[in-house]
Amino acid sequence: MRHRGIGAVLLALPLSAAAFSVGTERAAAGVSPYREGADGVGAILTGDSGVEIERAHLLLTLDSFPDGTFGDADGFFAYGGRFTAEYTFLNNSEEDATLRLVLPFGALPDYAPWDRIQDAYAPERYTVTENGRPVECTLRHTYNENGFMPDRFDPEVGLARLYPAPRSFYGDDLPVHVYTYELQAAAEGGSGANFALSFEGSGKSRIFCSEHFNFSVRDGRGKLSHYFDCTGEPQTFTVYVLGEDILDIQTEIFRYRDGVAEIAERAAATLRSEERMTFSALAESLHTLSAVNVEDWKNALVEHIEKGRFPDAAVSNATPRDLEACFMPWYEYSLTVPAGGRTVSAVSSPIYPTVENTHSQLLYRYTYTLNPAQCWSKFGTLTIDIDTPYYLSESSLLGFTAREGGYTLTREKLPLGDLSFTLSAEERIEDGKNAYTDREDDAPLITAIVILGTVFAAAVTVVIVLTVQSRKRKRRREEEERRLMQARAKEGKIDI
């Protein structure tokens, strides 16, 4: 990837030059060259407070690396890398101060085992203490449109989702109309069929369905089109209409033949049930994750529907089933800092690196988000310890000093930006090699450079030869003209 410019130049070379072998590479089985990690995030204050952080200690214990293989549950849970953020709170006022804090711990890497996500969220993997004693926490959840895929954490967005403004359109008493259809079509050569539902509606409603569909508007009417496999067994398709009901509903089942839609024979779409309920009742009926409280589920369902809306339409392609994979867990808890006193709190959580193989050995990039600490009225000394047997090769914060068993950095105030650093198993990193291939990346690069050099030298030679020949022809023409003029002058035949 780092030599993409060379590849672009090679495409412009003559075929005879491009035909030279530039090497091949073979990736190791089951391993991607790049696996996205997940940021570490410490405690976040949810409101204003006069309490200050006298000092903070961030300890990153990284005595092993994840293998970065997608879905490898045993390897994932064997990895023990984690951070512990310890804060010493100081209350200079004459009254006790109660702090409400939250700890987001839902960010997982893309190599997490999806079939064991609940194990990855096990409470014992995330701890909160006050003066060394466990703190009682409330489990909360917010909508995360990227599902389990990690993303850069934004504290403002996270807090706005955790404590959202009152819902306007999606009130608990919002009327909901639910239409459930039974779909059946004869199998024809293993192909499926399409269920279409057209209707008249307005912007005073929101519509989503139990399955994904295509949507279009023509002549003022909306049309949903859902493809389903013809297995011989009846299938169901549910349409949820929130707010103003849709009118003049028409349905059909069709197939495409040679790119033309035709009404399917031996097929039927039957309305099996029609229900009326409130949004609150609908949200509770769709609530499938017991760990998520009902109110958090409602708020997430609202965002899920809105995020899936078609442009300029009241129709959303969000499905209730998709929502199950779109939650970020949080711990919500309280601490008390006595008047004129101190309280020491620590939060601990796994931290997952991004795995890269763009160098001679694997690189593991860790990121810890520091910006939530900006919310404190005063932030004192920050000490960062990285306990690891590996080599620190890059860091967004300068000044780490090597010590036995790791590295240490101390700052007298909170730095700007986030902490990002890279660890590797070997101290020396040679550019241009790939740890997952059976031959070095330098070979194609060197070959490409040789080809470019050869072509460039040949091109320069051609230009020089052509220039010399042109000048010789010009001098011959000039010499010939002079001889001709002299001959005419002797013969008295010069034209004037």
C-alpha cells in the first residue's frame, strides 16, 4: 500500500517494460493485513462540578498481543491487555460533593467473536472502585450505528444519547398501525419472488418493516419492494406505520423475466393481521435484549429508525433485528468526595489495538481517548505507565522514558489530543516488508525501480539521439543552401 504510486507509474509504461515480473505475494491463511482496534475511554463527568482531579494515573498493562484473527474466540479471550485509569479527586468546598460519572465500555475490535459478544461484555471484565472498594453501577445502553465495529469515540455524542432530549414525534402515546402479510410463491427454478406494497401517505408518519426492502415514489404513491426466497413455506412480512396511517394499500407478487417484471403465477400475499397500538407498546413488543432497559431500548429504536430513513422520505430501511447489534454499553455510577477531602476512584477495562502488517513485523497501535477529561474544572498531574515487554516505536505524546518492564511519561497538565502509540515485538522496523507474506515486498519495489530506471535511461538516449540527428540535418540543409547560393552567384543567376 505504501508503494501505490509506483504501481500507478508502471501502468503508463510500454507493454514491453510492464511485462517484466515484479514479484508476487501470498497472504497467510486466515489473517487480514489490517484489523481495526477500539479506543480506551476513562470516566466521564456528566454534569458541572467544583471537584478537581488532583492527579491521574493511567496504567496500560500490555503483556500480550491479540492475534487479530477474525472470530477466534479462544485467542480473543486469552488476550489480557487492559487499562486502569486512577483518579484522585479533590473537593476544596465546605460541602460534600456527589459526582455522577459514566464509563463507556462497549467498543470492541472488528476481530471480536461476534457469536460470543455477551461474553465480551461480561461485568467482571470491567471494574469501578472507590477508595479500593467496588462501586455499584447501573448498566446503560446507547445506540451505536456502527454495531460492534469500533469508531472514534465522541463524548458529546455519547452523552447526548445517554441523556437525550424528550422525544417529540415518537411519544409513548404515538399511534402505531401494524400490518402482517403472509407471502407464498411457487418455486420456479430456485428463483425467488418480490412482494410489492404500494400506498398513499404523508410526512406525518414513519414506516419501517420486519425485513429490508427497496423503496420508490411514483405519481405521489410510495412503493415497498421486498425480495424473498421461494422455499414452499409461507413467509411473513410486517409493516409498521407510526403516526398517520397509510391509505389505499395495494399488494402484488412479481418476478423478473429477462429484466421485465411480471405478475407471479401461483403466488399470494395475504393480510393475516392488522393491529393498533402505541409506540410504547410497540417498542416493548420488539424488545429482545433483557440487558437493555426499556427506556434505553426506546431511545435506540428512535435513532435506529431515523438513521435508516431514505432521503426525503418518511420510510426507513431499519429492521428490529438489526437493532440488536447496535448498542454500546455504559456503566453509570456515583461517587462522593467529602468536603475538603479526597476520593480515589479507578476504572479498568480491556483495550484492543489496531493490528497492522505494513512493516517488517506486526504493529499494534493502541489509542486512549483523553478528551473526556477536559470536562473537569481543574486537571493536575498525569502519569502514564505502559507495562509491557515490547518495544515502543511511535507515540503521539513525546517524552516517554524507558524503564525496566516498560515506559513512563509524566505531564504536569492534561495534554491536548489523545494518546496513541505503537508497540512491536522487535525493536528494529524495516520499511517495505510484509509479515504475512512468503517473500519480501522489497523485491517488486526494486524490480519496479530497475524497470523505471531502464525505461528512463532508454527514453533519455532516444531524446539525445533524435536531438543530435535533427541538428545534423539542420546543419546539412544550411550548408547545402550556402553552396547553392555561391554557385548561382558565379553564374549570375541570383534572383532579386
